[in-house]
Amino acid sequence: MKIIIDTHIFLWAISDLNRISMRQREELETATNTIYVSSISVVELMIKSSIGKLQVNFNPVEIAEKSGFEMLDFSAKDAIPLKDMPFHHKDPFDRMLIAQSMARGIPVMTNDKKFNLYHCKVL
């Protein structure tokens, strides 16, 4: 199975696995699954770091690849669902992850309950 992980899941996976549920960890550790870190998560981390909201003292692309995750670029086609998405969620990064999940038919792993309000599969 292919899975896009939300930014907080990525951070927890590389720093504090205990914050991730057992079910989610099983999916992350299943060798046949492809786990994606979206380029949107990298953008989010870099912007939050630049404004002092989050300290990022590592290269997220390098750490993702070393952790066995695949990078997933956000494409123009991924942006199309944004046009008709209701504003249940105001965070632009999360909205783009939801749109990417919807456009590609790939479930997203998150603990954010607002993702359930959209037409994407949530793990």
C-alpha cells in the first residue's frame, strides 16, 4: 500500500515513535508499504523554521530518505482538488496534503481529525 504521512507523523517517526499509534506504526513498518513524505511537508517545515515556529536542525529530505521514506513531489494535478474543497480545514499545508491524497488516491496517515471531513482515506 502507498501512504502519504502528515508532517507531524513524519516528525514523530524520526524523533518520538511512542506518539504514533500501534496501528500506524505497523503500517509504517510493513516492508511492502511505500511511505511518502510530501514535498508539502518539507515546505511546511522550512517555512515554520524560518519564522521561528519550529526548530529544524536537520535536512528533512536526507532524514526521510535515510529513514526509508520516499519523497513525493506536489504537482499541478495535485492542486486541482483545492478548487472545490470546503474550508473545514484552514491550514494551507494540510489542505494541500488532502488534495494530494485525493488526486492520487493515496491514503494519508494523520492524527488530525479534520482530515476525516474530506474525501480522502485516512489512516
